[in-house]
Amino acid sequence: MNTAPNTINPVPVMTIVQRRVVIKGRFFHGTPNDNKFFLITYKLVQENSDFSNDNNDPDYHLNYDHEYLYPYNTLYYYIRCKLLSHSTIEDLLNGENFDINSRNNETSLSPQQRLNLEGSLFLRLYFLLTKETDEILM
């Protein structure tokens, strides 16, 4: 006869997910396949948002090399990618003043480079946006 007490592992009855919606942000990103570096900006697409006239955004006046919509759960984010030249990166790392738009970019991105960029950003954006999610098990 077994006299050991029965151990019961508690099983969560429900999961509550609280999301803090990220409105906008920016980060630098390097593509692994072609050694290009980008300034990436993202902004939540809202029902009444007007991307054509956002003078309060310091990144608004940049000349972006690629723009697309990123789906996240039931939301969409407007993603803009600015290719940075090597001299711009050097100035940035050395803390020198420069204007990103004054630099001559390399040739425009090919369709394959755009696809590679979106693919390399897919998981990074997902983890960045889910970082603000709290999951509570009960």
C-alpha cells in the first residue's frame, strides 16, 4: 500500500493577457544577408490617422527607401525603412552632427532586397511589440 500523499499540480484555469499597445517607435536594424543598415520607424495605424501630415513626428520628413504595413494581431503598423550609408553610420557612431537626408543613398532597393528586409524584420517587430504584453495565469 502506498502511504505517500498525493501531490496535485495546479493547472491554470484561465489566462488573462493584458496588452499595452505600442503607438510608435524607432530602432536601427542590420540585414544579415547583405550587410545593409536601416533606421526603422513604426507607427500604429489608427482609424483616423493621417500619415500625410504629421509635422510633430521628427522622422516624418525623412526620405524613406521602403514602406509597408505590418499586421500584428488585429492591428496594423506602418513601417518605414531608411537605408543608411556607411559614412552616415560612421558619423552616428562618432557622435557627429549630420543630416540623414543629405547623404546620397546607394541604389534603390531591389524587390528581393525589400522582401529580405521585411522577412528579417518580421520576428524582430513581433518580439518588440509583444514585449509590452503581460500574461497572467490563474
